[in-house]
Amino acid sequence: MSSNYSDTKSPWSSITGPNLGYIMEMYDLYQESPELLDPEYVELFKQYGPPAEVSTNQQTSAVKTVEPNNFEKVIAAVHLAEAIRAHGHLASDIYPLKDQPKDTSRVESSTYDLSDQDLKEVPVSLLLNNAPSNIKNGLEAIDYLKSLYTDKVAFEFSHVVQPQERSWLQEKIEAGAVKPTLDADKKKQVLDLLTRVEGFEKFVHRTFVGQKRFSIEGVDSLVVLMDELVQLSESAGTKDIMIGMAHRGRLNVLTHILNKPYEMMFAGFAHIGDDAFLPEDGSLQITKGWFGDVKYHMGAAYKSANGTSVKLAYNPSHLEIVSPIVAGQTRAAQELTDQTGIAKIDPKKSYAILVHGDAAFPGQGIVTETLNFSRVRGYQTGGSIHVIANNLIGFTTEQFDSRSTHYSSDPAKGFEVPVIHVNADEPEAVVAVARLAFEYREKFGKDVLIDLIGYRRYGHNEMDEPLVTNPTMYHGIHQHDTVREIYGKQLAAEKVLSEEDVKNLDTDTQKEMQEAYDKVKENKSADFPKLEIPEAVLNGFPEVPTGVDKDVLTQMNEELLSWPSDFSAFGKLARILKRREDPFNDKGKIDWAHAETLAFGSILQDGNPIRLTGQDAQRGTFAHRHLVLHDDKNGNELVPLHHISDAKASFVVYNSPLSEASVLGFEYGYNVENEKALVIWEAQYGDFANMAQMIFDQFISAGRAKWGQKSGLVMLLPHGYEGQGPEHSSARLERHLQMAAENNWTVANLSSAANYFHILRRQAKMLGEESIRPLIIVSPKSLLRHPMVGADLTDLTEGHFETIIEQPNMGKDAKKVTRVLFASGKMAIDLAERVKDGKGYEWAHIVRVEQLYPFPADKIKAIVDRYPNAKELAWVQEEPQNMGSWTFADPYLRELSDDKEVKYFGRVHRQSPAEGDGEAHKVEQARIIDEALAKL
């Protein structure tokens, strides 16, 4: 049987005497003929296994004296206790508006045919471990359990597989750890914070009429919860707290968790510059882009006096999309990457607080993707604290139209995440829940979820009228006191504060905010600062030398191929890899993957850590990379790059889950946090990046312009038409080029392993510089081993990245050239294969455009000017005319063409990227090349 049967919740440990004998007899019958037993007994034996062993004499004596009818009540009482633990949440008072029906049927004694007298006769120890001293009988034990599991806080943890986690949670709950026990000073602090939270919303609502703010009102206790987590983190010595959340409540979190001054907040609403109000002590950091974003998408970083940093990630209106990004930032903050080998991780250094919407949590797949990798080795962070800011509505859609689950939190249960539901109108319970969640994460290194159930006082934004679409809900909300009002009355009733004190607290808060706004009005004549594109960005990458000394590469190559004597590589693979000695002995070429490995090694020697992830990235989708070797006898892993001389940084390559959006978001976040790391994400096939389009659109392409957020992330997108159909051909190059502007990223379609080596090294050299930007490489498939793509050793020891490459042996006689052809990637190699040494094609010249953006117009112009008799400039591509790079390159070519005709050779306009039949592909590819190389 499973070891789970030793769970401390087992009732057998408390049963003695005749009852134990009867249980032993029933268990014997269960083993022989379970169909003869009452189903309840069967279920108990399945759940808890056999009772404690006793001697044969004891069994016999017990069987003779047992009273089966009494034991029926014991079994029923145990069932009732377990039902309260498992299903008490359904009967709990967790909805502030009290508009949701309670299901008490599973926790009533009558359901189990039990009377109060029956329960009084059941020993407490059968129902409750370590019961408080005032619990004298089974009835009191049941009532106590109900007070814990059906009050303002409710729990779901029976789905957690590990018994020690379940036992720990149960013990904490039943010891009363989640019952609020705040002293008077703490109560006053909570009320003060709630007054500020509500006061801020009231002030903005009154002062800046009609402006959107996406008010927090209805889940005001979210700030109380986060404030408690910050205090706990400071006491625990946490270095970084990473917060991800959507727009609702963000302004309040910025103000009261990241301590953004009221003056700065009000300046934003007044549309004037806020830099004058930035704290002079440097505790608050805010980056800004030159194009900007709305205030409720902005982030910030605050460093407290004791050194704990709290960071709120920038996030657009794609709600949950920020979760994996923050997870990536968290992992980067936890890792030590300045040593060789695998990066060392300290999950106690940093953790994430991920705030979700109740409609978005079950509705958006990115949530499930992020939960899925929470315990995967390449992505785990020692647990995130998730909070659903539960308004019970999404825009105007109520929950019955929003999901198929009972709770919005239910998807988390599939990943063994404990769920704690708490009434947002009970701030003291919220504080207790925060403490439990923090302690659970610290102890078990796992995600935990708090479902903070409240409401939304206004519409989706403050200009909406929710009564139009949700009249029943909003009539109830309009009659409902705010949490500050409720808690203020509670403290007055408890004599912690007087009613006058509570009132004055609100008055003083409004006065403080008015004074802050008055300061803003004094500066209202100041111009809103005009942000411009930094010169370093406008100027683009400088031409940096990226060659590596021959002796360094030679030694590195030898070390990469020198495996420990007790390591047995797969024979076929070993022979393939040993061929990498040939280029260093003047035999053969350095292919794509070989060049990549040498580039990685040299980057590690320069001191930049490397993180490479993607589906099957260790081997490479096309079985070309093999950065992680496996012993064919025992499966042990060997990473040769961990064993090269003079490496100064960590190297990791992880096979990722079958996910694009969350994984790419994670890598973006990792790179934003660790800007000196060369972070690379590889799509299994280029068009798989479609599934991560939001990350490209909202973060990678525009994060710098919107938020001043720098990234040097590298994306490898396999691309090339080999007759494998539409889904395995195009990396949707046109989309990345369409978003290319203001030097926001580099887009390259390479045809040379040497150029790949140099562009990786160039990217690494620019990491941390003001001019850094992401790099998209349209990487090859069939060209990975193509001899025309391979490099000589001297190609790596000399030079730098070439934005264009002229076809060797062509265009030598400038007067004869009448057509200049431009191509990139695989099409450039297809053309090169046809022209071979150039004989018979003296009338043409071929230029490989390796870097598509920024477009190397000046270099191309210089080439075109060399051919005075050229009549045509022609772009050749394998993609349909409405895809690929043609529509992007066309205006550039026309601008530099003078009176020359600009032509296109490729597939016609199509709705699908490629043919679905391999033979049809070959015919079409041949047609394009024939037409492009047909003499004028």
C-alpha cells in the first residue's frame, strides 16, 4: 500500500480496546470480500489502510466484547470530521455580499444520522489531534472544526498529494493559527492602511472626475495582504519581492506598497511631470520610455530601509501575461551566475506575488502554463504566492458565464496548489492568511493561492454604469458598507479606538492628500518632460570585433571533445561529435551547431552567463546541437561547456515544457532582471512563436519605448521551406519586420555559420549597454549541415558580424551586371547552389542580406552604385509575396534604386505560408530560382 497510509490524520491510532478489535475483524473481511462490507468501511480502509497491529489474543478478546452499533456512530463521526475539513469551504462565510448560496449538507451531523448525544459519546481524540483543553467531547470537537473550516476563511488542500503538507496545513488550521490574533497596535495599523487605501480612491474619484483608475474598492484588503507579506519578507531577510498584477488596484499598490508619493500619483492625473516629486533618497526607481503608456500599466521598484526590494512589473492590459515574466525575474534574482556549471539557486532570496483576476485566472491559458512549470527544474522559483483579487465579475460578465468551475481558483488544484479562500471584508483574517501562505511557501517551496473574495464597487472603469448590465449585484453593492467602515465600527466596538478617532483618521488622510495635491498644483505650469529616444538606441550597434584567437578555440574544442573516462556516449553520436576535430586539422567545415558551441564557450570565457531554453533545446529539434550528452549505460548527463578552461560564468540549457507564451515570457523576465546574461529562447519551429505573440507585441518589441525596459533577449526561430507544409516552414518573419521601428530589435536571416558565431558574440558584448536590444534570428533547418553554410576556422578568428555578404565569384565585371539580386537565409543558399562558381552568370550579382533590420541601406547603396549598367534590383524570397521580407525591403530598395526597376521573385500572394505537398514545393521553388536567374 501507499506510504500515504501513514498519514497522521489516520483515525486508527486513537482506537483501542474492543473498538480496535472490531476494526481488525472488519479489515480482515475487507481483504477477503470487500463487497460484503458497508461502502463507508471500504472507503476508510482505502484511505487509511490497515489498523495498528495487535496480538491474536487481543484481537479475539476485542471481537468478543465489541458493540458494532456503537462503532457505526464512531465511523460516521470520523466521516463528518473529514467532511468538514474537505468540504467546509462550501458552507463558509466567504462572500462579503452574502449573495452566494451555502452548501451545508455535507457538514451537518444529521447527514450522517448523528445526534448531539451520539457525538458527545465519541472520544475527542478520534476527531481532533492536539485538541484545545476546553474541548471535552466529540460534539465540542465537531463544533470547533466548524468554527475553523466554515467561517470567514475556507480551505482546500485535500488535493495536495504529499501527506506531510496536508498534515502541516491541518495542524496549523486546527491549532488556531489562522484565527486572527492581532494586538491593538496592529489593528490600528490595519485600519490606518485601509483608510489610506479607500481615501486615495475617494480623493482621485472626487478630484479627477471621469479619469480611469481601475479602482481597488471592494478588494481593499489586497493592500493589507501585500503589506503583511512585505513585512514578513523583511523580517525573513528576503532580498527581492516581485509583484505581477493587472491594472485593477495597481495605482493603490504603487502608492501604498511601493511608496510612490501621493504627489507623483496626482501629477500623473493632472498631466504634468512627476519627476520633481521623486524621493531624493533613491528609494524609488521608475523607468520610462519615450513613447509612454497609461499610468495603470506602469511599474516601479522600491527599496526599504532594511534592504528588501519590492518590484512591480510593468504590464499591459493582457492581464495574466505578466505572470511568467515575473516568474522569470524571480528566478534571475535567485541565481548566482558568476561561477561555472549550473547557476546556483537560493529560493529564499526572492519570490513572486502574482495577483490575478477572478475571470482571467480560469479564462486565460497563460495561467495554467505558468502553474505547470512552477516545479520544473529550469523554471522553479521555490513557490509563488498567488492572489485572486476576486470581484466575482469580469468586465460585465458574471461567473455563470465566465467559467465551468465552482471557484475561479479551481485550475490551481490540478497542480497541487493549496487554496485559501478569505472574505475580503475581514482584514484581520486576511492578515492571518498572509502569514499562513508565507510560512507554507518558506517551508515547502511550493505555490500557494489566496482567493481574496470581495466585489467591485464601480464598473469596469469609473465611467461605466454597472446597473445597466448587472443590476442585482450592484443594488447589493450600493447598500454595502466599505471594509474600512466595517472595520472602523469593529475597532470602536472593541474600544481599540473611539468612533471619533476613526472619523478623524479619515479626515486627516483626506487632508494629507489635499496638501499633496496643492503641491502639485503649484508646479502645474511646469512642462511635461519630453522624453526622446536615447542616442545610443538611435545610433544602433557599433561594429565590434568578435573574432577569437585560434589557440583559444583550438584548446576549447579539444576540451569539449574530451569526456571523462567513465562516461560512455552513444556510439553514433560520439562519432559525429568527434568529427568536430576535422576543421581544426584543415578538414571540413565548422557547421552551424559547432559554431554555436564555440561561440557559447567564448562568451562564457568573457564572463557572460548563458541560459538557453526551448522545446528539445538540449539536443536541438533537428538533432544538431547536443549540448547535453547522456551516458548510454546509466543516463547520466554531461555538459561539456561546464568543463572548458577560463570560463567565468554559468551555463544552462533546459528542455522547456510544451509551451511558448509562458516560456518566452519567463525568459524575457529573466533577461530584464539579469541584463548581463545571454538569454536565448528557441522555438521548436519558427511559427510556434505564434503562440507567444503577446510577448512579442507587448513586451519584446515595445517594452523599451513604453517603459524604458531594456532587453537583450535572443530568439531563434527555425525557418525555411523544405516542402514540409505550412506549419513547419515560416517563422512569420513579416510580423517581426512589421513591428520593427526605432531600432527596437535586430532581425537577422542568416546564411553563414560564421555570421551566426559573430552575431551571438556581438549580442553578448552589448549586454548591459544602453544600446542593447533584442535579437531575432531566423535560424535554419536544412542549412544546419549544409557545406555552403559552414565556416573555416579563420572565419571565426577574424572579423565581425557582416550585415550583408556578397556572393563569391559574382559581379566581378561591373559593366556586365544588369541585375542585382537580394536574398536572405535559405533562398540565398538555393541561389548560390544554382550559380555555383558564377560562370555563365556574369550579368548578375547576388547579395545576401543577413541583417534585415536595421536594414543595411548604406552598404547596399554602395554595392548598387558599383554597377552603373544595372537595370533591375530584385528581391528573391521563398515566402508568398504578402509574407516574408519583401514588403519590408521594397521601400528601402526603391529609395536607393535611382532609375532602376525594383522587382520581386517569389510565390504569389497566399493566405497560407507554404504548400502542403513536397513535390509541389519543389516545382514552385525551382520556378522562383529559374525566373530570378533568367538573363535579361
